[in-house]
Amino acid sequence: MNTEQKIEAILFFKSEPMSRKRLSEILKTGQTEINDGINKLKENLKNRGVALIEKDNEIMLGTAPIFSELIKDLQKEEINKGLSKASLETLAIILYKNEVNRHEIDYIRGVNSSFILRALSIRGLIDKIIDPSDNRRYVYKPSFDLLAYMGVKSIEELPEYSEINNSIKNAVENLEDPSVIETKESPNDANL
Amino acid sequence: MNTEQKIEAILFFKSEPMSRKRLSEILKTGQTEINDGINKLKENLKNRGVALIEKDNEIMLGTAPIFSELIKDLQKEEINKGLSKASLETLAIILYKNEVNRHEIDYIRGVNSSFILRALSIRGLIDKIIDPSDNRRYVYKPSFDLLAYMGVKSIEELPEYSEINNSIKNAVENLEDPSVIETKESPNDANL
Amino acid sequence: MENQAYTIKTVNFEGPFVVLLNLIEERKLFINEISLARVTEDYLKYVNNLQLDKNRLAGWQAAEIASFIVVAATLILIKSKSLLPNLNLTLEEESDIKDLEDRLKIFELYSRLANNIKINFGKNIIFAPLERKNEILAFLPDEQITARNMMTFARGALDKIPQKVFLPKVEVKKVISIEEMIDRLTKRIENSLKFNFKDFSGKAETKEERVVVIVGFLAMLELVRQGILHAVQENNFADIIIKKQEAETM
């Protein structure tokens, strides 16, 4: 039943090449049905912005080849674009705290940082690693390239490192303290 | 020229919310053409594995809500579904009013909502933005994540949305005369 | 452990409208002055118990306590009016009553809508795609990333973290005015009782029964009044209130 749509949803979500075998495991369906679904999907995506890309026995979704110029331009633009204040702030927190999870960053900034973290990752400024203290979570740390670019051999060389590192640690400890509530409502203090 | 497909390719590539304005800049096309393209794309994605989500003037792609269970199983990170009664109340106000300042939320709930608003911001369920009608204030809006968790492709798909929206507009606007609010709470103390 | 309990309590803080709405819904009533008068005593009992329950109050903000008391004040007006039809309320008092009724109706609407959210949240989730593994585009720094700038941004982020909040003065004022209002109303009810005894139009109830009800209500008010003083003093929020308490005991 709607195998084609299910395959589309899975491929879109995973955004990585997947084997037909794996798809048939996930959908608990026979190979024939999977192949049918893939064929229909391929047919349906024929004249669309997203295409089904096949390599060896693996398939994935990608932007349609006829739009490769358009996408290349977007990529270039992304590269040349400076970082936003919000991105720089997030990066600064990651630098001074070193290993920090998303919840802690969100808490310090008072807003959700998912998109920013993703952008910093794509630019190779931070690394996302499995939290050594809890393997179901991730933590972010500055990349080697970033430290090299800044001309510091280790984060301890950052200005006022120990003071700021401590303040961040203390702030994060308040994470569950309900008496710490929003006190500033003026946009001058905006988390932009 | 195949604006619909180009929009699809861009949304797929960026995988984050894009404004109609931005799309028209990238594609160097007028707003009408962009709107037409989006409408066609929305129509085309109606019964597919991927859906178009819409909020204010932004759009993004996501997996179709009917495949939620399927994708949940592929997702490694834990999904936090718990919401306290206070969070539910606050989210209801923000969702059904779409744009609301803290004062109005406090007024409707009869209690200070600062803590809950901060917590919801951190969870990424609401966005705090500068009030378009008064840049000295903030307003709260539902985030894309909130729509995604609710499984609706646009605010209008919320249960009872249209009926409620009309009745709320009539009832609340009569009531929310700022002078009434200010006899209860002096504006100087609004920042608690 | 202690800290954890404290958190949960405040996150789940249910304001006065929740309590009031529950009382009305338990009786399957519509929101109006009559139903509000009927639930007043139960609400006051609730607030009184709240004030005696130090464990529950421990994690609360003064403003949260005050929010309960503000509603109590209006309910007392409504109840007094229902007991004594000849009691003349000021325009401001009348508008407080209308206001509470209207606000409760709006709150009822959003509580119902909140239930839509409860039912649907997380049920049919729309997922954004996972991060693409091959997406990293080499290393793309930005000239704004300097050690000095990073320090400034880190400091800036820390400065924005909200600080602990202290009791806003306006709430203290509200508490005092409610206490005064209860005193004033008590006097008004007592006077009505003395001079307007003939005004009691006994329908189903006899005059005597009505008087008993009113006396009971007055006793209740006294309890609430003491409770307010007690709660405020227990929480040790403001010098001004404690002074007042001392002045009374002298």
C-alpha cells in the first residue's frame, strides 16, 4: 500500500543513498513490491525539481540534474555569505564551552539553534560528535580547522578563557531552575 | 519557466524554511509567478511522501504527516512529546491567534507566562520576533517545528481553526482594550 | 531531588482560572455571575488551603500567589452581591466582575483548544530531512571569527541570560488592596446585615437561613484575610506587609 510514497518519504528523510534491500526491510515488503514502488517513483519524479538518483544498487533523492547550475549558484552564495550575529554567538559558546549539547546552547541563547548548528557544521567550523557521557546524544565542539584559523593551539588560549568557561558552566547548571525567567522584554536585548 | 520545479529543487537543497521573497530573488522572478509555482507544487505534493509546509510567507519541505510512524522508527533522537497544561494553554493561544504578545498571553491565562514562553522558545516550538507593528515589543508566533509536531501543513489545518478564528477575533478584540489591561498591571512592571 | 520537584511544580503551575474553571465544570454550569457566586466558597477554600500548604508554596513566585488572590477579591464581590442584592458596588467593582466573567470565557475557549493540541501533538509528525553527511563544504571561515570577537560574543550571550526575578512591587500593592477590600466588604456586609435585614427577600430560603449563610461567608472572609497575611508573611516578600502585620498585633 502506497509503497511509492513511503519510499519517497524515507529517502527524503534519510537524505543518503539506500539499498533496495534496506528499504524492503524497513517497509517489511518483498523486493518486487519495492522495485515497483521505485519505478513508479522514478516515473513520477521525471519532470520534477527532485529526482531519483540510482547508483549501483542504491538509490537516493537529489536535485534534478537540469537545475545543477541553479544549485551551484546557491552553494556559491552560501559560501560567500558572512556569518550572522546569531551564528557567531553560537560559535562563541561552542568555543568557550568546548563540548556542549544543543539543549545547553538553546538554553543559553534562549532560542532554538538547530538551523544555525547545521550551517556551522556545513562550513566545517564545528564537529558534531557523540556525547562521551551519554551515547544517545550529541555534543558540538570547535573543529581543528577553526582553532588553527584563529591561531590558537587549544581553547585555553582564548582570551579570558577560564572566567567565561566558568560562567557558561554555571549558567548551564541553572538549566532547570524555574526561578530564572525572562526578564528582558526590550528588543534592544534581542537574540537576533 | 518551470518555476514550480525550480522551487522544489531549492527547497530540497536548502532544507530550511524559505521566504517567498527570497525565492523570487534567487529565481529573479516576480511574486505572482512564485506564488503560482508554489500553488502548483503544493497541489502536486498533495498525495506524495513529501509535503509542502507553509507558514506566513515561508515554505519548506517535510515528510508527509501520514508517514509519521514509519519515519519515527528511523529517527534515532528521542522525541519529546510531553507538554504541561500550562504549555498546552500557551501553545493554544499562540497557535490560534498566530501572533500574540506576552501581555495578551498573560492576560488570557491570568498568570505570568514568562517562564513557559522561554521554555517553549528553547524547545523551538515558538518564535519570538519583533512586533511588526511596534518595534519596541516582541510577539510570539508558532514555529515550523510546532506545525510539524501538530502534523499540519499550515495553521489553517488546525482543528476548528476557521470557526475559532472568527469568534476569537470578535470576542477578544472587544475585550483586549489596553486600558483594561493596564489597570491590572502597570506597564512599567510588565517585564517581570 | 529537591530541586527537581521544585521545577516540575512551577512548570506545571496552574493559575486561578484553571481552578475556577474546574470548579464550574465539575458542577456542569455555564460561566456567568450566578455560577461564579456558587463556586466562590470552594475557590476561597482552595486558596486558603494553598496558603497553608507550605510545601506547595515553596516554589512559587509571589506573583503567582497574588494572581490567586486577585481573582479571590473579585469573587468575593460577586458573592457579596448575590447575598446582598442591595449592596451598591462602585463602577470599578462592577467592571471587575464583568471582566472576570469575560476573561474566564476566553480562558475556557483556549483550554478547549489546548486539548486539541494535547490530542494531536506528536501524533502525525512532519519530519525535516536529517543532516546530509556529504554536505560539508571544506572549511569556510569568516573574517569576523577572531579570538577577540569570539570573547565579545560569548560575553554578550552570557549577559542576555535572564537573571533571577524578585518580587515586583505592584504585586505587593495588589495584596494589600485586597486585604483592605476584604475589610471594607466585611464592614459593608455587617452593616447591611444590621440595617437592611428587611431587604432580604426570602424566596426558597427564610431570612434566618440567609443570615446564617452570610455570617458563614463573613467567617470565611476573615479566614481568607488572615490567610493572605499569613501567606505574605511566610514568604517574607516585603517589609511593608510585615510592618502592617506587626502594627495590628500591637
